[in-house]
Amino acid sequence: MDDQLRVRVADNETICIDGRLLTGNTELVDALRSALQNNPNVALVIEPVEAEYYAGVAKVIYASQRAGVPVENLRYAMGKA
């Protein structure tokens, strides 16, 4: 099982997980919860397409905490993904 879940922040409203475009907080939380059920130790790697999409990155961090992703499992890739 893959130990990383890569989340691409396409813009401040659009998040992509495993090829699925997610725009709402609820569907983002549900996707992260599902990933945690499959692998409770998954590392969540946030990959912004552009560094200025801080609101999109914050959206992912917020959803990850609602979904129960441990803080120590969060990663952030700098620059273009």
C-alpha cells in the first residue's frame, strides 16, 4: 500500500486527489477519511501548482484535520508540483 497521498492544489477552489477534482469541503473531507480507512498511517503530501494558492492549501489542511489526519503526517511540497 502506498504510504503517501498526493493532493494537488490546482487553485484556491480546486483540489485534485487521485485524479478526482474536488471543490467542496465535504467531498474533500470524505476523500481524506476514505484514504485514512485504507491506510491509517498515510502521509498527506500537499502539492501546490502555484505557490500563491494559500487559500487552497489552507482548505486541504482544514479538511485533513476534520478527517483525522495526524499533524505529523502532513507534508508540503514547495513550488510547482
